[in-house]
Amino acid sequence: MRRDAFQAIADPTRRAIILLIAVQAMTPNAIAEHFDITRQAVSKHLRILTECQLVKQEQSGREIYYELDGTKMQEIDKWIAQLKNIWEHRFNELDKVLLTIQNQKK
């Protein structure tokens, strides 16, 4: 099954993992220490995040480190910003209507 980034960030555990590795690259074991789930469950979350290109793996010796891949996060941010602009415009229009109604009552 092909997942997209929005499906990946819909899960609260994956969002928490993203926040952790946004600060610094971490190994799966280091990530698992922050959760009350199995190491295998953390690996599954990391696999989904990797498939969706939200995180990337870096090999360092025998360890694999996961770090945030900013490219896909920027795409998400851009999409959210577009929605924010639409809603801000709609709220501004609503403010105008409410002011008009308020002024008519005076």
C-alpha cells in the first residue's frame, strides 16, 4: 500500500518521532526509549516515515541514524500555509459582514 506524508503524520506516535529527530539524529533504540511501545513498533513507524520521505537514514559504522528530511516537511508546510491563507481570507470577509450588520443596528 502506498502511503503519503499526510497519512504518516496523522499518527500521534509518528508525529512525536518527527519532533524527536527534528532536534537530533537518533538510532531506533534511542527513539524507542522515549515510548512505551516495542522496538519493533518503533521500527514500523520509522519505515512508514521513511517510505513517505519524511525521515532519512544515515549509516554511521554499525548504527543507523534517523534524521528529519526537510524537503517533504517544506511541502507540507507550503500546503498548510495555502489553507491558512484561504481561512484567513474567509474570516476577514466574515468580519466585514459582522461589522456591516453591527453598523446597521446603530
